[in-house]
Amino acid sequence: MFSKSCEYAIKAMIFVAQKSKDEARVSLKEIAKGTDAPEHFIAKIMQELGRKRLVQSIKGPNGGFYMTEKNLQTSITDIVKAIDGDKLYLDCVLGLKACSEVNPCPVHFEYKEIKRNLIKMMDTNTIGKFNEKLDSGSFFLKNL
């Protein structure tokens, strides 16, 4: 459903949120190891997330990535749009370029309802909510 870049971006954001409590900073190496991703790949993703102001960073020996209260309000939608753009919201599920309300593919109307529910879930789930769920001990992320 999401691109690999987007999957890693979501994992990285959750990882940073979990590890950067009390204003601690998380290094690129820690993020790569904690998300099971190649460091150079995570570096590009984190640079993009930083450029879009979804995560904060400080350079230098005591630097690293961290999250502010505002960053914790970042939704899954915000991350997906920052990394993959709007294609999940606009593209046909079958990849057809001409699919639309006027010229629908065979599953257009069925997928429309699924997409609406998916977007609602992505809009309402924030990094902060993920943090709360993970902190409760009732949920887990295997890699984090």
C-alpha cells in the first residue's frame, strides 16, 4: 500500500518519538538500526522529513533528531504526503490513468469506500497517538 520509503518514514517517526522523550536526541545510526533500514536510505528520508518540518534536528556532536509537541501531532497522512505526494489519494487502485467517476475501472466504486476509510484512519492517527498506544503496553511494534 505505502512505498518502502513511506514505510520507513513512518517507522522512523515513531522510533524518534519513542526515543526522544525528555528532549533526548536520536542519531541517524540509532534510527537506522532501530528501524532495520540502511543508514543512507534513512538519511535521505530524515532529511526530507526535516525539510518538511515533521521532525527536528540539530547538527553537531550532541545533535540528532527529536520531536516537539507540534511534531507529535503529525498524522500518517502528513508523512505519506511528505514522502509519496498525493498519489495514494488520487491514483486508481489498478493503476489506470483514465479511471475517474465518469470513466470508472471495474473496482472504482468499491475501492472508493475502502479508500475513504483508509484516509480517515490515516488522518486521525498521529505520531503522538502511536506513542500513547505503545506506552500503554497494549500495543507493540516488533522492530521498534
